[in-house]
Amino acid sequence: MLAIEKIILLILFLIILVISFFVLFGIGKGSSDKLLLQYELTKCCGTWRAYNCSRGDTDPSSLFCNSDSIEELRRKLNITPFQLDEFCRC
């Protein structure tokens, strides 16, 4: 009887372990990616303001922030050009 109880406890432990790994590494990933994109966009806001934001004649796809342009970051974050100006405090 003792061996059966140990097997049941081992199976319960493994189930709880799998669930906890899923919660730790599976659910929070989407929100952390968005936060990283927002941080990268925040670093580029100074350059965006220097080119007079969307009121200037500069194409936003020509302003690069590391590997992405400011226009690509805007699309990834799903914000409008007006919201981009608000985000960068233009």
C-alpha cells in the first residue's frame, strides 16, 4: 500500500511542477514582449521629437531604433500615429 501512495504523490508532484512551469514561463511572456517594445520605443522618442514628430517631412520608416524603424515598432505595438505622438510627448 505504501508504494502505491508514493507513486500517486509522485504523479501529483509532477503535475503541479508542469503547471507551475507553464504559469511562470508561458503566460507572462506576451506582456513582457510588449513592455520591451515600449521601452525600445521610449528610447527612440528623442529622435522622433528632433524630427518634429509626425508634423515634419521625415518618413518614420527611415528612423531606426536598433534593428527596427520607429514605424515598425508602432505597428508591433498596434498604436496609431497620433498615439505615437502622445507616447513620445510631442
